[in-house]
Amino acid sequence: MHPFTSNYRTAISMSFTESKSSREASGGNRRRRSGFKSYRRKGNGRHRPQHSRRPQPPTEAEREYRRAEPLEALPMNGAFDALIPEIQHALKAESYEVPTPVQEQAIPPQLEGRDLLGSAQTGTGKTAAFTLPILQDLSNETHRAESRRPRALILTPTRELAAQIGESLETYGKYLPVTHTVIFGGVKQSPQERAMIRGVDVLVATPGRLLDLMGQGFVHLDDIRVFILDEVDRMLDMGFLPDIRRVLEHVPEQRRTGFFSATLQPKILSLAETLVKDPVRVTISPEKPTVDKITQRLLYVDKKDKDTLLSSMIKGQDMNRVIVFTQMKHVANRVCQKLNKAGIKAAAIHGNRTQAQRTQALDGFRSGRVHVLVATDIAARGIDVQGVTDVFNYDLPIEPENYVHRIGRTARAGTEGCSWSFCTGEDRAFLRNIERLTKKPIPLLKEHDFHSESAFKACTERGRPAKSGGGRGKRPQGRKFHGSKNYNRLPKKKRR
């Protein structure tokens, strides 16, 4: 039958009618193939893919805040008494009535519009020290911020710290119409784009994703009134300075700036002072960078015995919620596997984990489903998990400041906690740098089954530090060879 004849077209039509009737008799259409896009009919009659359009900026009427009935002021102590009633009620709901020393000294100058450099021990309430003044500054606004133009910017070095600050803004601002959002990498940016198009008052961000959205036109910083840089020493010392300077190029000069951290070394401090104008200095307990309520212990152990010692201590003592810190990511994965094999529920969190995996690990740790969180220094700052009883330094940190941030994950909000630091014979330089920073030795614990006398002698004897500890050994001669599969094929003159 020729395909263009009328009989052929009639046969095709009958076949289509029969197949349609047979599908209706069998209960409807067959299941669509996976990946098949559904379509819906628009008003103009065309078929378009069923997806949500990019939201449009809100109108002036939509941006207007709907204010609740004003609350009555509460009698509170110190700097909290100068806060508006809505913030006081939020603090009261969290059982916060007396400000911490850093809050007592940092809140009043910020309410006056002064720039500030704040340094205090980890776990003393630095986050509230800058979020509360921001909420009060923006509480008098009658309209939501314009599309893509936040009024306050908080920069943080890690995603976890950004999420924690976002939670604090949600908690302290629950009686206020002030809006906020958190943007960081590792997740899809479309929800972040929609939030910026709607308009937010406070933007909490990590530098990388912020610069990406700025380059795409989703964030404009020309309306910024308050600029906060949290963990300033980490941001500046670990290579974020170029990103920070790029951000500052788009921030108005007439702004209030605040820098906060647990440690402010002289080199970092001199650099930070170039970015602020006539700042107020707030330094809490500069001679005591570690919290007094943390019981610190140093254990000398051989490298091969670390895993057994760790699992035996967690099982043998009443440790409800534990964080273990390692230097390397692959070591964190291996320690996590060892603990799970020993019957201890553990989860790893580090830079190679996706944001979904990191969030899942933290949620499991907070809820109690995970007993031990094994982490690199990515989690050493800003992770505020209640009830952490013990912190293990499986590896001593390369940077001594990280020791302060690591052990600061316990003994938070007035509670008590313990830190246990494993030290091998190769860690002498790391140990000396930590004790030089804290200005006192870490108390030694010899009463355990895996005490290493050789590691003890290597770290306590006077003289040149061990090579692997970072001391000044003899400079290697010749060119350093890193290995090659074709090494044996090289001429002898070129072998090193």
C-alpha cells in the first residue's frame, strides 16, 4: 500500500482509534517513560514545559511589613536592657537574661553606630553580640529590602557557621519582621536566587557563592549599612583577603563594620585595622584564650595505637556526645570506619563531603542518632552543638589557634567538658606552639594502656624538634624527587 494513498491514511486512523479504545478499556494511558517531561496548556493555546518561572520583584505594597502588636519591655540586666522589647522577649524565651562579657561590652558601641573589633573565648556568645544590634538597627524599617539589595551583610568562612548564624537570626528575630537568608556553595543556587529577588534585610554568606551571585547580578551591595566579618583571623589568614577586598569594593564607605573572632594575632589585627574606621576594641580575657571549665589532658601514644585508644576511651567512659578532630580528610574517613566497626555510631564531616552529607551528619549528631562526629578543622569554628561532653584531638592541629577553636566545641554556655589530645613523637613542634599560645602546658595523663614512653621522651627532651613536627632540620640537598613509574627507564645521570 502506498503511504500517500487514502486507503493507507484510513488504515492508520483506524489503528490509532483501536489502540486508544484498548487503552481506555484497560484502565487509561500507560505509564510515562522516565524522563518524559509533562506539558500543560497555557492561556495562549501553546504547549510549554511545566516549570516555575523566575519570581518577579515584589511590588511596593508587597514589600510593606505587617507589624504585630508592640510588646512590653522586660526588666533585663546590663546591655540587654537597652534592647527593644521584641528582642528581649526572644531572649527570654531562650532563657537568656544576663549578657556574657563580650555581649556586655560589644552591644552598646554597635547600637551607637561605632565600628568594632571583638575578640573573646569560643562559646561566650559572639554570634549574639553582633546579630542583636543588627536586628535592632533594622527593626524600624517599614518595608522589606529592595530586590537583590540587602541592608546588612555577614561574611563567614564556612557553610556550617553561616547556617548557625542564620539560625540565631531566626531565633532572636522571631518577633520582628526583619528577613534574612543564608547563601553558600555546595547546593543549588536557584532557591538563593529566588530569595534575593524577593528581597532580604540580612544576608549571611560565604565569600565564594556571594561573589558568584554578584557576578550574575543577583546581589547588589550598594545598600549595605552593616558589614560583619566573623572569624576574621581565619578569613584573612587563610587566603580570603582578595575575596574580602573584592566585596568591599561594592560596599558603601558609610557603613558600620564589625570584626569578630576567638583569636586576633598581632599580624592579623594590624591587617584588620586597615579595614575599619576608629574601631572600638573589645578583648575578653586576652591572657586566657581557653575556657577554664574545659578539663584538658595530653596523652602520649604511638601512631599505630591511636584507633584502639580512641575507641576504648569512648566505650570505657561516660561520653555522651563526642567530636574527634583530624588533620587530613582521608584520616577522618578511616577513623570513622574504625569507630563504626567497633560498634560506635560515627559520621564524618570535611571538605570532600557534599553539603547534603555534611548537613545529614550534623543533624544526626544533634539528634543523638550519631554518637561521634569525626571532622577536620572545617568544623572547628562556629559549630554550636549543645551537650558535647568530650573533644578528641586525634591529630594535633598544625595551626595552634585551631586548638582553641577545637576544644571550644565543648563547655559551651556555662557547661563543663573535657578535651583529650593525642601526641606522638613527631608532634613536638605542634605541642610547643599550642602551649606557647595558651601560655601553660597541657596536663599530662599517663594512666592509660597505650602510653608511649618513646613519644614522651621525644617531646620533652631539650634540643632539636623531630623532623615531622616542622622543626628546622638540615635542608635537603639536590632536587626533590616525587616518584615516577618510568624512573628505571631514566638515564643514570638524570636520576635523583
